[in-house]
Amino acid sequence: MLKNEWCKWPLRAYLGLIVCLLICGTARQVDAGSQEASKDYLKAGERDVQKWRDMKFGLFIHWGPVSLKGTEIGWSRGGERRGRTGTGQIPAEEYDNLYKQFNPVKFDAEQWVQIAKDAGMKYLVFTSKHHDGFSMFYSKLTDYKITNSPFKRDVVKELADACHKAGLKLGFYYSPVDWYHPDYRTQNHARYIEFLHGQLREICSNYGKIDIIWFDGLGGTAEDWDSENLFKIIRQLQPGVIINNRAGLPGDHDTPEQRIGRFQNDRPWETCMTICRQWAWKPNDQLKSLKQCIDTLVKVVGGDGNFLFNVGPMPTGEIEPRQVTRLKEMGAWLKKYGQSIYDTRGGPFKPGIWGASTHKGNIIYIQILNWSGEQLTLPPIPKKIIASSVLTGGTATVRQTEEAIEISVPEAYRQELDTIIKIELDGPASEIAPLSVTSSSLTYHKKVRASNVYQNNPQHGPDKAVDDDPATRWATDYGIKQVWLEVDLGKAMTFNRVRISEAYDRVQEFELQYNDSTQWKTFVTGTKIGSDYSRRFEPVTAQQVRLNILDSTDGPTIWEFQLLPPKK
Ligand code: FHN
């Protein structure tokens, strides 16, 4: 019946219907488009994101009255942490009154900014308020602030002025989590959100141009912080600002913490990491070696990420000279080889224990951080190498075939920190799809088991110690002191070198054993592993090999466990 009805309609009626449908459709599209456009405050513009990416390296600063105690900022505060479990070792009463003794007279914002610039850093991110709720700036919305301490000066203001004067990009860390605020996560939480939005309005209004807002919501939701409206406020006051993914919204970039992020070139990311172990000041805290620092910088940038490296200044206001020296050493390295870092993109050869690569235009920088043999073998690429040189000096042989690119560098020209081979192609390197570099380790992707796995979580399973991926690790439960990792090579194989990369330097004693089919025999012993342990020994032929950790400070965790065959 219906079919016939249609054919009786006059032509005009059809046209009218189509026009209506078109109008509605377009209206809906316009509405969707305008709605979408109307939410563009949730993201920074592509140009601003690209400018942020190109900077690559920034200084993170965790500081507050807690530095008087040398304990961790926020987490060492006692009392209740509404919204989560646990408490800190300093009674809240004492912690919350530390600011009354806080008078860092040697604080010199321009000196901090100069330290960042001398390190080759292009931006700085400072903790304006951490989880302990103390405002390191003048805020009309609280009395719990630096201007009410004996120091009286607005630290955020002085840093902002120093950054603007020196041309260093400026960022502020702000914790929506606030274990001090009386309304936080109570039935008056809405009042806390008003306070939160009000403080970001102050930060984004009173200190000139801000390039980065670095939230730290500890997994809180966008609803917890009314983040859409928060982003609207911030974007209206600071249109070009870069905002991270820690306020319950994706923001402009991911934030892997205390680890090298996975290779990712379809969404910006930034690894944040401590130069020592604690975020805030701790006397005699364990400082990373220059090799650890350069390795991390190169692998992060080679993974297409940015690197935000943290210091915890002293209660005097100074950054510890040891840490300044380390940063200066990184700056000296970047002064010479910064072309292989700044304004580059990660890849095409993905990071691994061997090293990483970066590219810009028709140039690829092959960053060799560890040699596992006479030469480095890389997978083939669909571009012709038309020239090559050694940025770090000396000569190299670069042989390109259909099957591979083989690079060998005489021992004399190999750099302990990083040997950089610059190759020029007959076209843009960005057209090459990312490639994994096969490990020369005999343990690579072999069957593996362990006597303990952190919370039995496969994300931290033993296979993560033999995947040649610097972004994954085998981890064990807190409190574990003795634990083993066992690899089955599949058949008896001969090896005479081991390389182990450990996170957090927890192992105090360990041994390597092989099973001669009757018993386990020890062939290496040690008391420290660290981020890059390597050892040569008399060749061993075996199928089953164990890393036996005999003592450790806290649940040991291993990035990579590699066994290497004798050099041909
Ligand atoms: O709890 C904080 C920690 O103190 C530090 O601020 C880091 C920096 O990214 N973020 C939190 C831990 O995820």
C-alpha cells in the first residue's frame, strides 16, 4: 500500500522533503560540529603541541616546606587521605605547620632557570601546590601559603618572571588532590571544586604567559574536578597552554612516570622521572649516573616522547650541587649533540637495550648506547642511504643491503655514553614505518618463569624481562627480598656475557646459575645491578639459566635480562 502512496506525491513535495532532510542533517552536523568546535578548549592547537614536542627536555621541580624534613612531598604527611588509603610518617599537625619554619633565603629563581638552561632544557614545571595542599604562590583563597611563611615571597611569581626574562617556557604542576583542604572529598566537595577552579584562575591570571599546566589527580575523574569547566577557564586565560592527561581528561599528552614510555608516535607523551629517587629533597639520595641520564633521554626521545627530569631543592632554596653538576654534564652533551635530539621525531628504529634513533627531514640519527657485538644490525629500510658520518667523532662502516643495515665502529670511536651515527637518505625519514631491532640476546622472547610476580599481574610478568623493550619490566611484590627468574633457552646454548637492567637499584646480592641437568651451578655473583649491569665470564653452555636474587631492599624489578653469545 505504502509504495503506491509515495508515487502520488507531486514533485514539489519530494523536493521540499529532501530540502528539509538536508536542512535537518546539516543542522545536526552544524550542531555536532559546533558542539565539537565548542569543546576545542579541551585540546591545544597542533602548532602549540608541535612547539612543545620540539622542546624535548624540561626541568621538573618538587619543592615545599616538607624539604625541611627531607621526606617525600605529600606522601610523608600523616593524617587521613580522603579518597584513598594509607598515611605518612609525619604527624599531620607537624607537617601542616612546617611552613612556619620555612625560610629558604638562598632561593634564587634566576639561578634555577640558568641551571635548567645550562642543562639544555627548554622548559620548567614547578609544583605550585602538591597533594599536601600548600600553595607555593600568593592565593586569596587560602591562608596556607608561602606568603604566610617567614619567607613571605611568592615563589611562583619569581619563577615566572625568571622564565619569561630568560626565554624558558614555563609550566606549573597543580595537584587537584588536596589532603589538607577541609572540603576535599566531603559532602562539601563542590566548595573544594570552587577553590580548585579559583586557584587555577589565579595561576593563569597573575603570572603572565604560562605554557604548561601539569595536573596530578592520582586517577581522579573529570567529574571529581569538574575538569571540562576547569579546562575552559584555563584555555580562555592561556589559549596556547599544554595540559596533561592527569585531570580525568585526555588532555594534550600522556605521562608515563618513573619509566621510559613505550614507542608511540600517534599521540604526544612525556616521561617524568626523578634525578635521584625521591621527588622532593632527601639528603644523600641516590643520584642517577650520567650514563643513566643520557640513556633515558635518548630512549625517551627515540620513543617520540619528551623528558621531564625532576630535582628536589633543599630547604635553603638551593638545588644540590651534585644534581646541578649532573645536569650541567647533560647540558654539555646536548651542546655537542643536541641536533640529534631537539626538533626531531622518534624512530624509525624503535628503542631497545642497543639504543634508539631519531629523525628530522632526510636524516636519521642512530644512537648506539650499548654494543652487543662487533657490529649493530638494523632491519632494512625502503630508502637509500646516500651518506653517513659519526656525529660523536671518528669513522664507521655503514653497509646497506636488502636484508639489513650493518654498522660497525672501531672500538676507539665507540663512546661510553652514546655513539651517534648520522645517515642521510634519498628522501624523508618520516615515510619509513617504525621498525623493531631484533635483539642479539639469547633470552629474547624465550620461555621464562619467576618465583614471584607483582600482584600476579601479567603486565609485570617475567616475559617483560626478556622482550628487549625498555618500557616494560618484570616486577615483584613489595617486601620481597629473595626471588628468582629462570629462562629456558630452548636448547643448550653458549654465552659469555650478561647484561641486566634493573629499575630502582634494589638488589643487594645476586648470583647467576645454570643447570647442568643435575644441579644449579653459580657462574656469576654480585652485590649491585643498577640500570646497566654487564659482565663477561668464561663461556657457559646450558639451556636453563637463573637470575637468583639473594637480597634486596624491596620487591626487585628488572627491565631486561640478557645473555650474549661469544663475539665471532
Ligand atoms: O604523588 C605524586 C608524586 O609525588 C609526584 O608528584 C609524581 C610526579 O609525576 N606524581 C605523583 C605520583 O604519581
